[in-house]
Amino acid sequence: MATQTATHASTAPDEIWFTRCPVPTATGLAYKLGWLTEEFASEGIPVRTLQESTPEIALRHYDHRLPTLIREGGNILAFAARAQGEPTKLVGLTWIEESQVILVRPDSGITQPAHLKGKRLALPSWTDHEIPSHLRGTSIGRGMSLLGYKGALHAGGLTFDDVDLIEVDGTIRNIGGAGRDRQPGRGTINRLWAIDALANGDVDAVYVKGASALDGAREAGVVIGIDLDALPNKASRVNNGTPRPITVHQSLIDDHFDHLVRFLEVTLRAADWAAQNVAKVHEILQFETRGSVEAVTQAYGADFHKTLHPTLDAERLALFDQQKKALGLFGFLERDFPLADWVDPRPLAAAYERLGRG
């Protein structure tokens, strides 16, 4: 893979959009610190986030139909958009362990992967008609659950033939309405993870991930039966956010290369800052992750703030390719495509060079 970082002609965009999921990201930190706004203020280029936009614009997180969008989010939607022909490019990957667990009832006796044999596992349904038809791949609860179970079953020497998948409601409503002050309650969490189905005895186990889900588990009186983060094989934890891609439109690279590089450079500086300021990072992440302080600490561990830098190293790309193959097998991709054709290492390489690390 080429790593040429020659200077590119770059016109100024009218605005720069970015989006990130409710998880720790250097992009989210750079924005909350004001650094992204400051970087482009002298040119009069506004930096806008989809999370604080209109519902119509916020939908672009799902299909990437916004040419000046820099998307740092779950890979299921990123893969699906590319598989449908959106001209996106992969410019970076992060790996943040984010509390992938399988919840059970306290009296279940399920404490290790082998104990899942013969059990009923909750499987969120495909998203319904409320989701626009072109947003293939929006059934993220279903995708994450399948991938989480796959990792756990493999670790226990089991396959899907050894369990019963029980379909539950997986509808995500208000798809574009997550504003600055909106905090999802337990009802929102359960529409994605079906924690209530577990608490009510309809299923024996449910996969969840992230800080807010841990808060929901405590409220529902269920517990962690299997901690996927504790499994020794990293491949067992490949899922929607591991690895997490940074994707952009080809036009952003072609027409605004230098501005993209500067954006990435600011996020790299934020990752450096995070490594030295864990207490302040935790304060910001209560907003970013929508979870309590306790849940954020439990979900992401003690050292996550040291590992927010994106790369395109061989290990992450191999794990990312593993994810693409699994999503194709589970029916989330319109068509297959070579991963190498999606990758463009030049913007991130140029950003590292600007920091003197090329």
C-alpha cells in the first residue's frame, strides 16, 4: 500500500461535517475542546457535527451521502454504504475496547462461553419500515449481537447450531433526532438490546456493549455473565466498533485534501492530550457516551485514553477484513468489494508527518 504524502491542491470547503458514535474518540474530544472550530475559524469554515443537526442531515451518518463528511463511527454502516456504491474511502482505524458483554440473570449459572450451550440468545430483528429503504445495514443491534455471540461461541468451542436465537424487537426509532441534550433512557437502550426480554425470562442471554448498556443492566437487575473483553483472542472481539473506521468521500480527498489532513492532525493532537489528561477525558465522555461516570470507567477500562490514535496498520486491517467477511455472511452487505480498494493511507500519513512523526 502506497504511503506517498506529496502536497495536493486543495480548495476550501464551504463547511466541514463530522460525525462520531457515543464512544470515546479523539474527534469527539477535539470538538469538545474547541480545537476543530479554532483550526478553521480564520478561513470562515464552520465545523459542524451531525449529532447537533437536523434529522434530515443526521441521516447522513447512516448512508454517508454528504461529500464533506468525516465519519468516525461503527463499521457496519460504513461497510454497508460502501457496498451500496457510495464513493467513500477508509482513512483510519481505531481500536477501543468498549465493554462487550453478554448479560444474564443472576441465577442463570452462565459464567463462561461453554455455558451458552442450549441457551436462548436474544437476536434483535431487522429494522422495520421506519428506516428508509436505502439505509441497508441499519440493523446494528442485530449485527452486533450476531458478531458478539460468534466470538463467545467460538471461545467456548460452540457454534450457532448449539444455541437458540430468539428474535426480539430491534427497531431503532428517532434515527436522526439525537440532539445535544438528548439522553436516551432505559427504553431506548432496550429497543436496541432487549434487556427487558432478559429480565422477564423470555431469553437466557443478551449481548450488549458500551457504557449506557451497563447502566441499563443495573437498572434491570441483570448481570454480566461473559465478559468478551476478557477473552484472550482479540479476534473474538471484532465487532461494530472494533476496529472503528474513519471514512470520507472521495471528493473530500480530491478537492479538499489539505483540509482533511489538518482535521486529522487536530484529532491526533487531541489523542496526545487525552493520554495525559484522563480526569478531563472522563468528564467529556459523560457527554459523548451518554453513560454515568461509573459506567464509563467500567466500560472502557483504565487505559483507553492512551489508545485513541487512528492507524492503518496490518493487524487492524486484517481484523477489519474479518469483519467485512462476517457481515457479508450474515447478509448486511449489498455486494462484496476488495478491502484494499477502499483504503487510502495518504491523508493520515500526511497528518502524522505534520506532527513530525512521518
